[in-house]
Amino acid sequence: MEKIKNVIFDLGGVVLHLDRLQAVARFKAMGVEEAEQMLDAYHQNGVFLQVEDGSLSAEEFCTEIRKLTGNEDLPYQTIADGWLGFIKEIPMYKLNYILELRKKCNVYLLSNTNPFIMEWARSKAFTPEGRPITDYFDRLYASYELKMVKPNPAIFDFILKDSGAIPSETLFLDDGKANVEEAAKFGIHIYQPQDGEDWRNVVDSYLE
């Protein structure tokens, strides 16, 4: 096997630990009755998908949520907090590992995410140390900014061309089965961790 020079991480379920039920509960509390069906751990539906694939801006999403709930006065921050309900834990041991990993290879983030999550992640509120997510990765690839979501093959084609990464020298970690299967078609090495799994030894094994 060729030496791994690039590692691509998914965000939710890989770097951060998720709590889907908390997010569902927060949106239900706002009055989004179909939150259970629209919010998924791997792939959103309806307006929740539209804000992740960039079809809707943050403000447009808020407008749609206000329509769904019948509450025209629903604050932006309340809606943002609904999305942040997904964040169960920020395991610093993983982020510290990624910092060290950057000394050995290129490290990228590829996430199906939205402006609410990334606004928080790019701020000093991301970690207790006051470090934003941009401190940990060489480049961030967010679905809503790319206008496409995993497992669309175009997203993998884009990241390989944009970063200059060679598939055989690249490892991709994602907890979504469809996502890793699509990446493998490009010749990328893959690993599918469980939510909350400590994958450090796995990454180390690819770097040996």
C-alpha cells in the first residue's frame, strides 16, 4: 500500500459525537411536528436537506421553519440551537490527535452540514480552549458551501481535484455506509467508525 499522505474526516459521528434525539426534541419543541422524519443521522430530508445542500440559506431556512411552526417570531438563535442539539460531545483527545496528525500529512474535513453548525464550529466557542475548527484542518469542505451532499460522487471528485490528493494515498473516515462505499469507488482507502468510536489506532495503522 502506498503511504497515506491525506486523511479526510467526516464531522458528526467521527470527530464529534452526535445526539440526534436531542436535535429532534428541540425542533419538535419549536413546533416542527415531522422533525423525527426530517432529521436523520446521515442524510436529512425536506428543508433540512435543502439547507445542507445549499439550496436554502440560513435565513431562508429560518423562514421555512417559521412557516412550518406557524410562529413568525421564532428567533434565529432558537432555530440554530435546534441544529446544535446534534452536538453531544466534543472529544478533545480526537482534536488533539488531529493537530498532531497535521504534522505528518494533509488533513481535511468533508461534512454534510449547514451554516448553523459551521457558524458555531468556526467560532471560539467550538472548544473549551477557544480554538475554532479551522485550527485543526488544512481545509474544510462543507456540503452547503459546495452545493452538494455526500454520497454524491461529484463531491469526492471535487475534493480530490481541489486538494490535489491522490486516491491511493488518501484515507477517508465516515460513519455513513453509503458515503464510504462511494469514496471507495474512487480508489480512496476507507474506514467506517461507529458513532463515538476511538479510531486513532486505525489511522495510525494506515500511517505505519
